[in-house]
Amino acid sequence: ANPSANGYYVLTPPFLNNHSPTSERLRQRCLAKYGEKATHFVASGYDILFLVDGLVSSADTTRSALRDRLAGGVHFPACTGEIFTLPGRHEFDHEYLPARINNGRFEFLCAH
């Protein structure tokens, strides 16, 4: 964040939160393999691949089985925060954490 934003309060995905073991694992893998920091875009791609893998790793991957599995609700501890949907709903909810911008960095107001 730009230092001119100091003092602003925002909601941001926990991917930026150093207390998240899932995002820390991704950061370490990116640094080891590519020598670069993981971005939010990398984390989003990483999350969707593991979410899809979890859905199709069962024995029954027919269209109706996948539809029923999604309709039953999903909980996924992603790099970008907890992703979940309640049974019978089609909207995915995503976790955001409150933070304050200080010296161009996010200071989270709660532990994750």
C-alpha cells in the first residue's frame, strides 16, 4: 500500500496475513522454486486448483455427483482465507480481515 494511505482501515484477504500457515507454505514454495514472492494472483490460482482437485479426487466424478457435493456445502482452508458455501446456497463466501495501513504495510487488527 502507498504510504499516503497511512491510517486508513481496510478489509483484505488473509493471504497477506503472515499468521496463515497455508499462505506461508505457498510463499516458501514460490521463493524456493521461482525466487520471487507469491502474489495474490498466484494464491488465487493455487486455491482454485486445490479446490477443484478436492472435488474431483473422489471415485464418483459425474456431473450429478459434483453438483450434489457442491450443493451439500463446501469448506476450504485456502491461501486467500477460508472459502465456504452453506448447503443449498450457490454463493461462495470469503473471509476478509480488518487491517490498518501503517507505513505502507497492512497491520491486521485481529489474529488469524
